[in-house]
Amino acid sequence: MRMDQKAETLLSYWRSLIAEPDIPDRADFDPIEVSKLLPFLFMLDVEPCGRLKIRLMGTELAQRLGADGTGKYVDELISGAYLDRMNEMFALAISQRQPVHSASRYQVPDREHIFVERLLLPLTNGSDAVDIILIIQSFSSAIDPSAEPFLSVLNTIPEHATETVSTVVS
């Protein structure tokens, strides 16, 4: 599946911040550089215990999902198989220190089924650990019947190209 243009733009910006051989630091991320993308962004804090807290939830996401989750923990907002799938993606971004790209079908309560595309980008925050996950999420209500859910870890190779390292279809 071709990556959403907004996700491609954010991935390109994220790559431009890489100080070889590491991943970008939060201090290097300037929201003004991607201001048009802010309504579609989540920023999650990775707490030492492993819980994820929503530091920022873009206005478009809050509107589409029906509530602003800023300041809440991810596991307070979602549960069950959906939380398990999201935790799998978060764990991959943290452990692999690489972007994670996924798409899946999603049912918004009292609304239509939609197709959701996500790009998770790990950031450090003054240390070597992945302390923040930056996420851009886009929605499509016109689901292409051939569109299949997927999960890919993207490898940022020296030329800053993207190479799929592993793919899991669920």
C-alpha cells in the first residue's frame, strides 16, 4: 500500500532530523515545520513503567474519534484486542527504534467502518531511550475492498530510503 501523503511528509521530516546513527530527539522536532500536520498527530510519552500517556492529540483526531484524549493513558481509552494490536505497534517502534507503518479497519461507535493508516515515529527525549512516539493517523471512509490490514517496520538505511524489514498481515 502506498503511504498517505501526510505520513510521507512527516516521515521525510523525521528522517531529516536523524543524527547518524541514532533516531531524532524531541528537542530537534519543531512543530512549526509540520504545522499543517498537527491536527493529525498524536504524541505519546513512554513512561518508565511502559505505560503510554497521550501528550498531544490533534484536533482532527479528537473530532474523528469523538473525544480529546490529551493527558490520558492509552489503556484508559482502548481495551481488548484493539489495545493488544496497538501495544504491538508501540513495542515495535520502541524496540526496533524504527518507524512503524500500519493500516487497519476501524469501527467508530455509531459511525461507519473506516480504514485507518498510522505511522509511528520513535523519538528520544535527552537520553538514549525511546521516550516519545510521534504518530500521524489518517482516515478513509471509502474503503477499497482490496485494501488489506498490514503492519510494517521501516528500516531507515544510510541513504534515508525506506526498506520493509518485516511485515505482518492481520
